[in-house]
Amino acid sequence: MAKHLKTGIEGEQLAVDYLIQNKYVILHRNWRKGHLEVDIIASKDEILHFIKVKTKTTNHYGFPEEAVTKIKFKYLVSAANLYLIQNPHWERIQFDVLAITLKPEICYFLIEDVYL
């Protein structure tokens, strides 16, 4: 398996653990509809969270959150819209980015309620 794929898998597991520790309820991991995907769908305090996880081994070439481009965010919103068609009971939603850096120590940076 390619190194960047291993990093992504590790990051998503760290993200799930982090969110659970912070009282989120994980509803789905890697939810897909067609070519669209949401890394994590979770709930907390009656809010549905669509979470994009970005992981990097170090910050030498920029921070993980900088890799969430407008087009990636647009895909996240499109996937969320499809999810909400299937699950229309949610009144409050938000989009979050969870950036994780692995070295020199694991660092989490949760950006909540993102709009681009």
C-alpha cells in the first residue's frame, strides 16, 4: 500500500478516536454515493457534522488543512446534500475540517462550521 494511503487510513482512525473522546457519535465512516465521499459523518448536540479529515506526516510542506481546496469542499457539500436527501430529519448541520499532523507529535486542529 502506498505511504500516503497508509497515512490517510491512520489519520481517519485517529480522527474517529479524537471525535469520540470529544463526545461525538460516529454515524458513518467513508460514506459514499457515486464518486462522492464524506470521511466522517457524526452527531453532537443535535447537530449533524460532515467532517473532512486531512492528515500529513509533518508540516514541512504546509499544514494539512491547507490541502482542503475549494473543489474538495464543494464535493463534501455535494455528498452532504445527497446524504440529507436520504436522511432529511436533521435540522442543523455543519461542515468541519479535522487536520492531523503526525510528527513530531500527533497534533489535532478542528476547524468547525467551515464555509468556503
